[in-house]
Amino acid sequence: MKLTGTWNREDVDDFLTTTVPIRLSCRTPADHLWMLSLWYLWEDDALWCATGADADVVRYLRANDEVAFEVSTNDPPYRGVRGRGHASIDADEEKTLLRRLLQRYLGGTDSALARRLLAPERDEVRIRVDPARLHSWDYSDRMQDS
């Protein structure tokens, strides 16, 4: 994995513990661009996301595994990590990753959303994004008075 930009690897790893969603971009089978936001976890040099097995993005990634992505702050000063890589998909029958993401983003599984996502009849998959390149950027200096 190639690392470029403002931050060193430790800074990138630290930033990727933030709980803003990842913006993931891919191509549809008709070769149109597609982008969506997903919860993610940075672990083992990969970005891990969960979604329903019937989600459009699953079909798209199975047709073409190339992706681009960005994790960035929503409030000034803007900073983040973007990159590109390849995605792979596998079943998460026990919804283990989804449970971890619910804990990370919602603080647990005690909510209507969590119950809906964890419903036994809902099939879940894991998306693993293996970055080929990570690029960090930070506008903190230029936005000091924002």
C-alpha cells in the first residue's frame, strides 16, 4: 500500500478511528459511477464495511471490485484520508461485523435500527476494502480562524 499526503502511517491509523462514515465509490455493471456512505472499521490494513446481501453495491462490487473512498471530517477544519483499492465480499452469517459496527457507531444494539439490521431474516455481508493507495490531507492550518 502506497501512503502519500500530510500524515505519517500512525497519524492515518489514528484518524481512521473516527466515526464518520466512509464514502465508497465503485462502478455499476453499466459502467456508471456509484457512491454510498457506509459505517466502517479500520483493521488489519483494510477498511471493513457491512451491508445487506441484497444491496445494489454488492452486485456492483462483484462485477467490478475497484473502489475509491474517502473518510473525512464534516466540520471545519476539514481533514481526512482518501484512496483507492479493491473490495471483496463474503457472508457474515452471524452478523459479527455488523454488531461491532453498531457498537462503534451507536454504542450498542439496543435500538430500533439495530433490531431491524440484526433481524434473523436479513442476510448480511462484509465488504473488505484493501487499499492500494492512501492519501491524507489536512486543512487545519489554512482554516485556523474558521
